[in-house]
Amino acid sequence: MGLTTAVCFAEFGHRVIGMDIDEKKIAMIQSGKSPIFEPGLEEMLKRNLESGRLTFTIDLTEALHETLVVFSAVATPPNEDFSADLRIVYQVCENVAQIADHNFVFVNKSTVPIGTGSECEERIAAILEKRGVSYHIPVISNPEFLREGCAVTDTFQPDRIIVGVNNNPEARERMEEIYRPVTRTKKPILFMNRESAEIVKYASNAFLATKISFVNMLCELCEKKGANIRDVTHGMGLDDRIGSRFLHAGIGYGGSCFPKDVKALIALSRETGIPMPIVEATHEINERQRQRFFQALLSTLPKRATVAVWGLSFKPKTDDMRDAPSCDLIPLLLAAGHTIRVFDPVAMENAKKIFGDGITYNSSPMEAAQGADTVILLTEWDVFRGIHLQELKSTLKGNHLFDGRNVYELREVTKAGLTYHGIGIGPDHCYTTSIFPSSHERSIESEPIDIKRIDH
């Protein structure tokens, strides 16, 4: 989020200085290489470094020199009790206050609980008073809504820009100036008080996570009663009050936002005594969905099996493995004595930092599947969608395909001679988007369909 914001702000024409305490990371970025995989980011990074609009440093004093707006974009991971770990957030605002030599606006870009901005403002004011200086450093909230894999596009074409400013017209003017290249394209910027802005991101992510968990909750019922979750969600999504986005059944959400933000709301519920049972259920269903699928896989495998794992990142178009299903499943498989062969288009370098030499890394999906007893798809990268299923069957030693994202159709998988294990899809169901059966599926004797008799 920090790097994408810095690069895109420079692309807007602003003069931007990026600062981090990691010397290796800064050196890598200064050379024009991105430490993260994000489509389009590295090309833009190189262009803005060459233009001189974008520089990077490990020196906070250098970064603050003549700066008008400081964006804090540090991590707020969950503590053991689910509350957000705000130590780095407070450390940044205190470090800034210690060396400030002019007025500027301090922006919390990180996702933080209600009241964090107020606490930051108090800490900054206390340090400035202790130093005997009277610089004006208001703290505002500007939560990000960047999807990994689409972060550059989301910066240039956001659904909305949220800014929490408490009675500070100068800070508001600064934010309007920064985002003018976006608002000129008619993208909305919403100003509200700081407390409202701080909860918008949590509320948005928890709601989207709830849609995912709601669908996953129905999966077990569909499997037991012979329904097909893909047909169910298709029917639901065509209602424009519901929409089709985030209605896809699978092994649950992961990544750096949904798990963390859902947990943070649960922690806030416990802290305030205000019940949030829907949010708690969202988290519990997500945990159950993942474990339910893993148990089905483990109970199917023969002893000391070879398992091909397709997809390691928590979602496509990113190398982020935070809270990815692979990080839960692979240790379970290794502990059970199985051999693991993996492939992911971009996340294998990060996987090596986690799993080391305990698994085998392959250069293609088919290479990973060579001689495997089972294939399990965990991330819906496009490269897996075009797999030739007959070739997969001949490549495998066994015949089981566990589809953690419902990418494949049961009919096609079984036709190739493989045993299909989807989510929320019974063994007798084949997904089709056709309203009526195709001509070769209807018997010749079947009664012609009278369209006029069909109620709209």
C-alpha cells in the first residue's frame, strides 16, 4: 500500500519521498525493482524515479524536509486477542513529532481502530510541547481501499476517497489538492469526521467477508441436500440488490485485510461490550470452511501420498501469502508424512522463505502434478483455468482433483476420468448457465417448450 501510493502520487505529478527503515528494501526500490508483485507498479516506479519526482530514503529527517503532507502506511497486524497492534503507528507519529521543524498534515493511511487518530494527535502535541515548539500538525484519516493485484488501477480509479478531518480547513484543502487528478475524473471524495473515516474500512471489509462466509455457510447444506452452490449463487447474484461479486464459494478468505479487519471488529466488540454476532460468525464460518475442506482432502489421501498444490498466494495477481490457505494446508500435509509438489506463477520465492526445502517447487502446473496422487487447487490463477484435463489425468498417478475455488465443472472433470471434489457441489450435479437444456440433452419425444406459457 505504501509503495503503490507513493508511486501513483508521483505519477499524478506530485513530488514524493518514500521512507522506510529497511535499507535493503530501499536500495532495491531505488534501483527500480519492486519488492512486491503488483501489475504495472514496477514500470511506473522506474518512470517516476527517472523523472526525479520520486525518491526514497532511510533518513526520516531528509524525508520530512519541506514536506507538506506525511502519509503513514505501516502495518497494523492483529494481536493474540484480535485487537490491532498499533505500536508502529504510534512510533511513527512520535518519531515525526521529535524532528518536525515546520507545519504539515499527518495522515493515517493505515487501517486503524476508532480513536487512533485522536491518540496520535495527543502524542504529537505532547512531544511538541515538551520540545518547546508550536508547530501545527493535525492528524487526519485517509484509509486505503486497494485490492492486491489491482492496486494501481484502484488508486487511479477508486470507487471513493474517504478523508476524516476534524474541523481543519487547511488539512482538507491539502487533501483536495493531492487527489485533484482523481476527482477531476468525477471520482467522489467524501469528507467526514475522523472517527467515521476510521471505521469505514473495517465496516467495508467485514461486510465483504460476510458475503463470502454467507455463501460458504450454505455450501455444507447444498452438499447434504443435493443442491449446487454455483447455481444457487448465480440465482442470487442476478438480483441487483445483492449482486454477484463476493458470492463465490471456496475455502474462505485470506490475505492482509479481511482476516485482520474482521478480527479487529471482534476485538472492538469485546472492548466496548457492543455485540457483533454477525462479524463473529463470519470469522467462525471462514475457519470452519477451510478446516472442512482440508479434512476431506486428508481423509482421501493414501499413506505417504504425493500431493500437487496449485496456487500458494491468497489470491491471484499477487505474491502475498499472508493468511493464505496454503500456509495452513502444507504443514498439515507434511505432518501427515505426505510429499508436496507446488506451483504458483509468482509466489514461490515467498513460499521458499516459509517452507524452505521441505517441499518441491516446479516450473509449471503439469510438472507439479507429475506422478501425484492428488491435485489440490488453492488459488484461482488463470493458468489453472486452461488446464487440459485429459492431459492431467495421464500425468497423475491417482485420479483426485480437489478444487478449492470451484474453477472446474464436475461434468468436464469426470469426463476426463478424474474424481472431482468441489465445494458445495454434490456428486450428481453439473453446473450450467443455460436456461434450458441444450438440444442434444433433450429427448426427441420431449414436449416442445411454449415460451408464451412461461411467467415473466
